[in-house]
Amino acid sequence: MLRRLTRRSAQTRVRTQTRSHEGARRRGRAFVAAAVLSSLLAACDGGTASSAGADAATGATANAARAHDADANPRAAQAVKLMKIAVPAQSGQSRAEVYAQVRRMTALGKQMFFDPSLSGSGKMSCASCHSPDHAFTPANSLGVQMGGADMRRQGMRAVPTLKYLQAVPAFAEHYHDSDDEGDESVDAGPTGGLTWDGRVDRASDQARIPLLSTFEMASSPKKVAAAVRAAPYAGAFREAFGARVFDDDDATWKAVLKSLETFEQSPEVFYPYTSKYDAYLAGKATLTAAEMRGLQLFNDEKRGNCASCHISQRAKDGSPPQFSDFGLIAVGVPRNRALAVNRDRRFYDLGACGPERTDLGHRAEFCGLFRTPTLRNVALKQSFFHNGIYHSLEDVLRFYARRDTNPEAFYPVVKGKVEKFDDLPRRYWANLNTDPPFDRKPGDAPVFSDAEIKDVIAFLGTLTDGWQPGAH
Ligand code: HEC
Ligand code: HEC
């Protein structure tokens, strides 16, 4: 079996080699998503874990059954974990009731996800930016989306997919992963958290951001509560959260956030693992010659080295690769001059050190870092990188292949001089990753030829969910 590749760079590596308690605690992969259901179950399970429970928990039972499948599906693992959590808990609802509640919240969350009445403009729902047909990224090819009360305010970041977020660990400055070459003492550097800069850990906290943002849904807890009270699903909402839930805007608001979070964890929608590559790993599909060449280039540590950050192999516990190690990394993406915020020459989106994220603002070593996105379903996206500067995988791959051999093709040239890394002030350049593919200089051969770029793109196409045997 191939060695699982790990992220290596001066910036991310080994700031502390000590085996810390922090590391040990996080090792078990603090799945953001699992936390909600487990807290829900822990809070209210009565331990009447008998036939009724199993019955109502059909989804979980089916998933649990699949745990015996050689695929070692983490969905199954999660379901087993949930059921285990459910059984020994102290008091309250039965397991059947808990699962029924999860189902109610999922259904409500789904309705709200598509409901524009929650927004200040009345025109924008979560799905306006996170379209289910595009792996929950926009249906249009704008680099960043328009929003706000008048729908005329421009955002500053590209919309990430909402799929496979269940695997994102809570943010940690020093991440220790037992899966990391079996050496938990290796510090993988800042890792995890939701959004491009990892600034929130829970999807319910995340949902506040677009709902309240003046350039997104531009709403308020009060408006959201009023919209839900008037919505066709108001009755179902009362059934799920109690007859008095509408007495208190704050209670309504919290229930909305929780429902959205619960919906975003539906395994069959958000982490189905139904790509051709998953079938290939399970021995149920064969890659074409081009896809196979692409996979090799993707994994080759001296060439693409893509898998060092976008993990392509199963974890030691057999769970499928997420195509991200969720590390926060600086790759020096060019400034997107089409963005309104960038008209101000002094403005920089520096990711983990701000301005959207505020807790690490004084820490220079976090400037320019963005969370490595999953590449699952990346072929369905139409804008790439945190600032949406590129609109095709060809352009992204060309950037990786030639950023350092032909920087003039990506960055502005002023008076014959290339202004490399034009979206990161020079004082933060030490944060930039310098491992392959970022280890070349002008005059060297590009990392990939054009033909090889096509192969890597062919491989990336195998990461799209919904593959059917017999299809390509
Ligand atoms: C105007 C477009 C827009 C709307 C509407 C919108 N989002 Fe987003 N969403 C974004 C952008 C842009 C980001 C990245 C934000 C950042 O990095 O600061 C994001 C990030 C996220 C993330 C984190 C993804 C990750 O990779 O960590 C989640 C979860 C999410 N949105 C859920 C929602 C939900 C739920 C709603 C509805 C309540 C919603 N979004 C509405 C644009 C939008
Ligand atoms: C050192 C870690 C690292 C390596 C190596 C790496 N990536 Fe990335 N990748 C990232 C980060 C971080 C981002 C987001 C950067 C940003 O937006 O500022 C990213 C973004 C991307 C995106 C855009 C995805 C999206 O949703 O916008 C694609 C596609 C991609 N990488 C493919 C590759 C390929 C192919 C390779 C190998 C040639 C590779 N990456 C190598 C860390 C890495």
C-alpha cells in the first residue's frame, strides 16, 4: 500500500514536535457534523433502545449494516457511533423519538434552505448560492455572488461546496492526526474550521454568517423569525420545536440554525461517496488510461504533489479520502481585480488573519492562509480559489503547473517586472508554501505539460458524485 502523503512545508510543519494533549484530543477527528447529532442524542435519549428505536432509525440501521461492507463507509461508522451514543444515555426521549426529531429537523432545514423569504431582499435563499445541481455551489459562473437587501452588493469570496463538510475537523492551530504517517507528534499546522478561513466550527454558527451578512442574505433574527412564522411550514416547525417556539424570536432563530445544520448533514445528499473514484477504490470501476495517468501525476510527490494536501488515499481506518487534509495554506493566488473590494489598493483578503476572521488578526504567520478545499465534485464548479479568479480547471491547473516557471502569465507585469504574489503583501511571503509543485523557478520546465494537465482534469472528473456503473 502506498504511503499516505502528508503536507510538508516550512510554514505548516513541525512548529512543536511535542506530543501534546491537544493533539491527542483531536486525533479522533472531531467531526463537526457528528457533533450535532450526538449532542442531540445525548441530550434526549431515554435508552429504550429496542425494536421501536431500531424501526424509526431505519436510516441509521441501514447505514450500520453497511459498516460490514468492505467499503468501510464513514457514514456507516457515524451511524454506528450515533446508535452507541443513543443506547447508554440517561433519560428523556427514546431513540425512536430522537431519530424522528432528526428527521423533522432535516425536512424543515431543507425547506428553509430553499426559502427566499428568510432573506432581507425576499429574493435570496441558501440555494441561490449553493445550488444542489452544482454540488451546492452557484449555478452561474460569477467569481463571487451578488446579494444584500437590494441584491446589488458584491461578495468577496467564491462560494464553496457544502458537500463533504462532515469531515472538516474543528479549527486547530496545531493539528495532530494519528493518520499522519502514524506519527501523532507531527504538527500539521493550522487546520480545519468552516469557511475559507476556518473561522467557525459548527454549521449552525456558519448559517448565521450568510443570513446576517449585509452582502448576502441581509436578514436579522427578527426577520427570519417573522418569515418562519408566516411560512407554509410554520405548523411543522411548531410540531418539531414546541407550540411556544414562536413566542420568542431568539428561540425561533436558534431552531432555524439547528434545522439548517441538521439538513446539511444528510448523508445521502451531502456525503454520498458515489463517485467513479469511490467505485474504483472499491474495485468496482476501472479508470480510463487518461484518468489513471492523471491520478499518478496527482499523487507524484515530485510533480503535482497534489495529494499531499488533497488526500487521495483511504485513511488508515479504511475511510474514503476527502481530497483535502483541511490544512490552511498559502498558495499565492493572484489578486482578482474584478472584485469591488479590490478597487481599494490597500485592501487584502488575508484569509486566516483577516479581515473576515478576527481572532488571529495580530498573527502574521496566518496571513494569506486559506483552507484547502475538497476536490470532490470540483468539476461541477464554475469559479475556483477563494477569490473566484479562475473559471475553468484548465486555468487552475495551468496556475499550479507554471506559477513559478512563468509567473508573468498569472501576475501583473509592471515596467517589465512581474509583480508576483500580488494579493499578499511581501512581509507575509514566508507563509507561502514552497513544496512541489511550488518549488520551481523561471527557466525550469513547467510541472505539467498541456497534455498532462488534460489527464489531471480527466482524473478530477472521476470525483463527481452520482456515477453509475456502465457510465464513464
Ligand atoms: C450570497 C451567496 C451565499 C448565500 C445566500 C449563502 N452562502 Fe453559504 N457561503 C457563501 C460564501 C461566499 C461562503 C464562503 C465564506 C467565507 O469563506 O467567508 C459560504 C460558506 C458556507 C459554508 C461553509 C463551507 C465551507 O467550506 O466551510 C456553509 C456551511 C454555508 N455557506 C452554508 C450556507 C447556508 C446554510 C446558507 C443559507 C442560510 C448559505 N450558506 C447562504 C455564499 C453564500
Ligand atoms: C500545499 C497544499 C496544496 C497542494 C500541494 C495543492 N493544493 Fe490545490 N489547493 C490548496 C489550497 C489551500 C487551495 C485554496 C487556495 C485559495 O483559494 O487561496 C487549493 C485549491 C485548489 C483548487 C480549487 C478548488 C476550489 O473549489 O476552488 C483545485 C482545483 C486544486 N486546488 C487542485 C490541485 C491540484 C490538481 C494540485 C496538484 C497540481 C493541487 N491542488 C496541489 C492546497 C494545495
